[in-house]
Amino acid sequence: MLTARSITRRRAAIVSLVLLVVILVLTVVGVSNGSFSIEPSRILATLFGQGERAEEFVLFRLRLPASVLGILVGAAFGVAGALFQTLLRNPLASPDIIGISGGASVAAAFGILILGVSGAMVSLLAFVGAVIVALAIYSLSYRGGITGMRFVLIGVGFAFMAQSVLGYLLSRGDVREASQALTWMVGGLGGADWQGIAVLAIALAVLLPLVAVLAPQLSMLQLGDDVAASLGVSVHRTRQGVLAVAVAMTAVAVAFAGPIAFVAFVSAPIARRLVGGGALALVPSALVGATVVLTADLLGTYLIPGASVPAGVITAIIGAPYLLWLIAASSRQSRAA
């Protein structure tokens, strides 16, 4: 007889397999369509060096990097959102809601508009900005421990501060540089290149095993701090470790694709609903994140003929109504209680 845990694991495996198929289909659609079409049957041949020069150029230089980057940053955002929301026990605890992505945007905009840097330096500044804001939020919210509501409220305050600083920076910048900064701040896959993808892949190769190590302890924390401590979990160290990994995953994703809005926010809730059983659902969250980013990029590319809309605009259109619904539902629950 199957236990509830076995059923949840089997369902998670099935959901993950279906999502992998969806990601593969989205990738094939993304790399095969455009002004220069590549037949799906030719994609595999081109990957193994049997394609024409034009096919190889379009596939390896233009389209495949964007798809691979979308998968990696979507997975990073999905896992980061799941870690934040589970650890802080608050559905609003997402890096784009609590100011971490905003800190990255401020640092990147400062680099573009004030320092005049570009390329890898912008990514490095974005990473540093996200880490600095996360440390500031942690320091201000720590009072003998971390509570989800205090962390989220302080983070929301930092998010508003970041928007104010961004408005100031954009208002004093050159029109061309402001346009470049705005493009980066929206977030998208347009600047994908293999060098950046390699750095991101290496970072995730380090961070994802750490997530796997911390996941069992995080599952115990869901039972409550006292119960987790009685089971031998170091509550304080586990919280610090999970926060550090979540911040690092957010920072590297934002550094290479910009703050693609609401991906971290919606991925984990969707994954948990698909899996059911109150599961942590980290793998499905990563796959949902990748699916959301790839879908948004496809919609942005083909939804409006003759115009290319960044993926971040599409995810914001999707995520904003969900945020409003979540706030309304929370208000109804509070009144009912």
C-alpha cells in the first residue's frame, strides 16, 4: 500500500517529467521559428555539426543561447522563490517583492548611468547590489532570530527605496544610457551569450548541490522551529544557510538576465499545487520557473507582429494579477479569522 509520501513523490516525478517535455517543446519552437526558420528535423543535425552555415550561425549564436539562458535563470528564480517562501512561511517572500532584485537593478543602473560601464561589469554590479541589500534586510530584521513578516516588511521598504533611487538615476541620465538601463531593468534574454551562460552554469553547479543538502532540514523547519530543533536541526544555521543560497541564486540569475519580474513569486505556488501534499517541490519549482521564462520569451517575440517585447514585461503582466489576487485572498482570510 502506497503511503502519502510515496504518492507525493510519484506525483512530483510525473509533474517533473511533464514539465521537462514542455520545456523541450518550448525550446524547439523557440529555436526553429523566426525570420530564418529552421525545420525541427534539422535542429538535431545542426547540433551535431551537419547543418548549413546559416543554420549553425542562427542556432548557436542567436537562438539557442537565449533558450539555454532562459532555462537556467528560470530554474534559479524558481528555486530561490521556493526557498524564500518556505523558509519565511510567507507567500509574499519573493526576491522581486522584498527588494533583492531591486538592489541589483539599482547597482546595475548606477553602473550604466553614472560609471558608464557595460557588459560583464554591469552583471557584477548587479550581483553585488543584490547581496548588499539582502545583508541589509537580514541585519535590520534580525532580533534574536528571523521572522517572516518582519523580513518581508523590511524588504518591501527596501523595494520602494530602490524604485525611488532608480527614478532619480533615470531622470539624470543620458537618453541613450537611460534606454539601455531600462532595457536591463525590465529583464529578458536578448543579451544571451555562451560566456555568460558558462559562468551561470558553474554558479548553479555549486549552488544546487547546496540546496539538495539543505532541503531535508528545510522540510523539518516546516514542522516548526521547536520540532525541528528536537529532531537535531540547527535552526539558526539552517536559516542562515538557506537564506544565503537563495540570495546567491537570485543574484546570479539577475546578473545575467535582469530582474525578470514575478518568476520567483509564482513558480513555487504553481509547483506545489501541481504536486500537492504540502511538498517542498524544489525540482518542480525550478522546472516551472524555466517554463514561465521560456513561455514569456516566446510570447514577447511573437505576440505583437513586428515588435519584440522583453520577457520581463510578459511575466509582469502575468504576475501582477496573481499578486493582487493573493493580497485579496489574504485579506478575506484575515477578516474570516
